[in-house]
Amino acid sequence: MAFRYHFKLKILWTLLKETVHAWNDDKAEYMAAALSYYTVFALAPLLIVAIAVAGFVFGREAAQGHLISEIRDIVGAEGAVLIQQVLANSSKPAQGIGATVVGLATLLFGTTRVFVQLQDALNTIWDVVPSEGILRSFLRKRLLSFSLVLGIGFLFLVSLVVSALVAVIDQNLAVLMPGFPTIVYVIDLSNSFIVISLLFAMIYKFLPDAHVAWGDVWLGAILSALLFSVGKNIMGLYIIKAGGQSVYGAAGSLVVVLVWVYYSAQLLFFGAEFTWVYARYFGSRRESTTEVS
């Protein structure tokens, strides 16, 4: 039993060590910086699409309220207010058909551009080059990216449904079962973790121009979701400790959002590198010469 435990730790250590090497070789921190730049500009369109998808079932106000609540838990009250203002400004109705068309085109471009950048970065990690023509590749990337945006909206909808069910159960059974609030908290936490894991798995599976098996992505997706949850709690503690004070003054809330986006991009690529390493050692790309050292 002790030998088996030691062997598993050795495998995990090897995977993590190879992941760090691959991370450095691909200059993933620079790719994360580029992705963060595009994400900041695409943040409003992404959130609008997610709210629109969930709004079909719960209504726009309820969906946006839940989303802002989740954002507040991550970046604090000031950051949430900033996001809320961005959403309000982006959702103002356009005047005239021309302005509406331009607005929809901007929304479409904004929501897909960040995923095109992400796809290029994942292709670097998997060391693949698309073999299609320029126009066909452009259209396919846009379609795939927009489909993934809708998938994010659907996952947000699922998260809302589960949260609503948990809230209803909590209201009805909290009186009968004194310890039930703890169970509700665990269920709600598990709901968020599962949704985030599914999101990372979808990105690792569908975005690269390489064949990636489902068995390759799950461990990397779970690792990324775990790091995301840890970072979320650390960010929350920092915001509580800082008490809203920042050396950046009025721009402090924007800096918090930028730091969180950059951290999220870093861990996303770390999980992608881990997925690539795992696929080579134990997954679909394993070769007879690849051994755990």
C-alpha cells in the first residue's frame, strides 16, 4: 500500500514538473497577458450573451442579479459595481437600424475574438497548425467560438437552475433540519465547482485544432477548477483585508478585475499544459517510449 501511494505521488510530481517545463517553453505567461487584454474588451459582450441565454428561463433581471452576485464574491463590491456599469452602458438600445447592426456586429466580434486568441494559444501548446484555407479557417473559428460562448451561457443557466432549486429546498427544510444550511452550502459549492470544471473541459476538448480525447481533459479541467476556487477565496480575503483601499485610487476596482482576469488566464493555460503532458504520458498521445521518470 505504501509503495502504491509513493508511486502515485511520483507520477503526479512528474506530471507537474513536465507541465512547468512545457509552460516555460511555450511562454504561457505572455500568452495569458495577451488573452487578458482581449478578455477585458470582450467582458461585456460575453456577460451579455450569458445573461441573454439564462434570461430566457429566469428573466434578464434575475440572471444579471445572480451573475453580479457571483462577481461580487470574486472581485468585491467595487469591482461588481464596475461590471454592472459596463453592462448597463453596453445594453443601452441603439438608435436606428444602422446602429443596431453595428452593435450586433460588435457584440459578435467581441464575444468570438477572445476565443480565437485562446484557440491560437492552445494550438501553440498542442504544437498544431491549422491546414485549412484562410477564409475557411476564419469562419470555422468564429462559428466554434460563438458556439462555445452559447455553451458558457447554457452552463450559467444550469448553475442558476441548481442554485434556485437549492434555495427552494433550503427555505422549506431549514426549519425541519437544523444542520441543513451546511449541506446547502456544500451543494452550492459543488455546483460551482462542477460547472467550472465542465467549462474548462469544453475549452480543452473543442478549441484546439488537434484531436483531444475526453479522457485527456478531465484531470486538467479539475485541476484548473481547483486552482480557480483557491484563487477566488484568496482574492476574496485580500479584498476584505484591503477594505476597499487601493494605491490606484478610483481605478482600484479595474485593477482588481484585471488581476483576476490575468490569474484566470494563467491557470487556464497551466491546465492546458497539464492536459497536453497527461495525454503524452497516459492519454491518447501516449507512446511506448514515454515513461514516468
